[in-house]
Amino acid sequence: MRCDLAALYRLIAHHRMTDLIYTHISARVPKSQDGGPEHQFLINPYGVLFHEITASSLVKIDLEGKVVDPGATGVVNAAGFTIHSAIHMARPELACVVHTHTEAGIAVSAQRHGLLPISQHALKFYGHLAYHDYEGIALELDERERLVRDLGPHKAMILRNHGLLVAGRTIAEAFNLIYYLERACQAQISALAGGSELVLPPEEVRLRTAAQFNGGASLAHCDMAWNAALRLLAGSPDWRV
């Protein structure tokens, strides 16, 4: 789990979806067979760039935000704890949460119409995308209730005036979701910048495409894409240490 999460941090950096030392990716620690704590997750230490993350540098915390790694020296960003703990508490079937502040993601989050169904990438999320209104920097724990309410049954959410949030059953699925949501946002900003009238597929095509993407979403497919993406890190194997 540590190695896969460190790899995801490196891949987010590779695809230029970082925001200096801000934003976060977390993963639920599998419950130990010896009956150990069930609600713990791994997150990045505050102040470390994504391309510097290694398996051993990740910090293990509980749902109270307390570091539980013996001898750990890293500190955790409070806003990151608020957002990620909300999803981990409410959606135990989701193992990995990714939150980004990309240029395209922020731009779409500020557009009243949100993500438009103008690309195949966007149609992956048609009818499967939530929105959460901006409340300021996520430092207040009571925002967790509203984050969870707005996410509902979905795995992807646009945080208005803020950025993107996805959660996957596995790290591979979370990578797949954030990659395509980001690409959908990039395509939208480029299309709108062109100034020409947009072509939107008919509603029946939108629904059919969304069903094709989500009807039997295979984790095996996500794993195949994940294993291919890991080859991008072949030149920097130190993320495993």
C-alpha cells in the first residue's frame, strides 16, 4: 500500500497535477488480521513535494488526525485531514482519495455550468459527478458532513472555486478517475477558449456512453492502465524505499 501510494504521488507529479506542497492523496490502511485499528490511513507529510514522496516518508494517521507511526516526524496539513477523513469515514469501500488544485480543474470549478458533456472523457462522469460549494480553506471539521452529503454515492466531485476530488476502490482506480477528470477539464477549457459554438452529443448518447464507462467498471482494466503508468517511473525507482 505504501509503495502504490508513493507511486501515485510520483505519477501525479509526472502529469503536472501538483500545487507545490499543497493538495493530498490518502489511502486507507488495510485492517490487520490481528484485530488492529481499522480506521487509519496514509497521507503525505506536509512540506514534501510530490516527486519526492517515498513509501517510507508517508505518514500514518487516525481519523482524529493523530500521527500513529512510531517515531514518525512528519506533520499533516490540517485542511488535507478534514477533506480526506470525511470521505474515509463515510465511504469505507473507497480505499484512496485524491484531491488536486490544477489550472484546468480550478477553472472548471469556477464555471457555473460545471463539467460540460463535450468530450468522451467528460461523458465518463456524466450523471456520476457531484459538486460541493466553496466554504473557505477546509479547516472546520463540520464541513466534513457537507462534503459527504454532496458526494453522495459518487466517486468524483468538483469542489467549487477550489479543485477536483476523486475516490477509488483501489489506488489504481483513483488514478484512473483523476487522470480522466483532469483531461476532461483540460479539454473543456481549450474548447471554450476557441470561441466557436460547441457540439454536445444527444442525451441518449451521453447516457449510453456513461453506462459503457460505468456499467461494469472493471478494476482489472484500471490495473492494466496502472501497470502501464508505473513504467513511467522506471527511471526513478527510489519511490519504493
